[in-house]
Amino acid sequence: MGVKGAPDPSVLALAKQAEEEVNAHAKVRSVFKKVEIKADEIAGYVEIVGAGVRWEGKNLSRHLSGCESAYLIAATLGFEMEKRVNYLMSTRPALGVATDAMCTSALECALDELCLQLEKQCGKKLKTRFSCGYGDFPLAAQKDMVKLLDTGRKIGVFLSESLMLAPQKSVTAVVGISDESENNLRGCGDCGKKDCAFRKENK
């Protein structure tokens, strides 16, 4: 919500209402697929083995360097949640903004939980999520993501002509599988967007 410092009681109350809205209307759905990859950090590309998919980009290839496999994942809060946010934006703007922010947080939590489950399932460390639009990983790669994951049929997530996901509160990402736990720290440092409000520096 962009609050700096400790929030006052009115903001906390608004956040509580937003949480209730998300709990009432969000329908979390997710899908994943394990794939073999070839990440060439020097040449700057990542290839999905056997799928005819090759993504150019130094940031993604560096992030996945050393990985021979990865999970493609997608998650959404659903169209009902999107409709509710739009309604609140027009009738109760402050609550609408708070609920929109809470949706973002809820979606990130759902993705975190999915990655924890996948980490237990594969028995190896997972690198941080890397989504289309991060660094030089192009949005055009969304076409491959939704196709490989069959998101429309499986979780009701579609891609617009402008390469935006619908519902809006939806995310696709690539998650590298690695034996080297220290590589799991890579994340914001691999993205060239230095002015991002949510940027976190690796320590």
C-alpha cells in the first residue's frame, strides 16, 4: 500500500477489511510442470529441452546457471476476486486500493507455499521465482508459459493480445532446481530494474 513507517490504526483497520475481502472472494488455483532445461550463461539463453522453446536473455540464463531442470509455475486468485476489486474501486476507492494490495500479497504467499511444496517434492533446493518481464526476460515468453502449462484449461488464466494475464492477479514464473543452496539467493539482483519499489538487495 506504500505506507512508510508504522501504519496508523485507520490503515490497519482498512487492511483488516481488505484481508476479509480476499478471504471471501479469492479462489487460489495453481499449476506446475517440471521440465529439463539448458541454461547457457555465456551465450545468454535458456532452452526448454524437447519443447522447441528458447528464451534469449542474460538475466534468466545467469539466474538458472547450473540448473538442469526447472519448474514452470502459474497461480491465480480468479476472476471473482478481480470483479470484487473493480467493484470496490468504484464504490469504496480506499478499500479498493487496500484490497488490490492485499491480493498481491495473497498471490505471493500462494506462490511461496507452492514453491515450498515443490521443494519438498523434488528433494532439492529451488532458486527464487523468475517471471516474464523481470530484467531482459521478455513478456513475449508468456505465450510459451501459458501454452506449456495449459493455464486456460487448468486454472482459467488467459493471455491478452498485449501479453497481459487475465485475471490480473495471476503470475507465471520459472523456478530453477539446484543442488547449490547458495544460488537460491539470486533474485532481485538478477533484474536490471533498479527503480522498482519492491526491490530487495541480496545480503
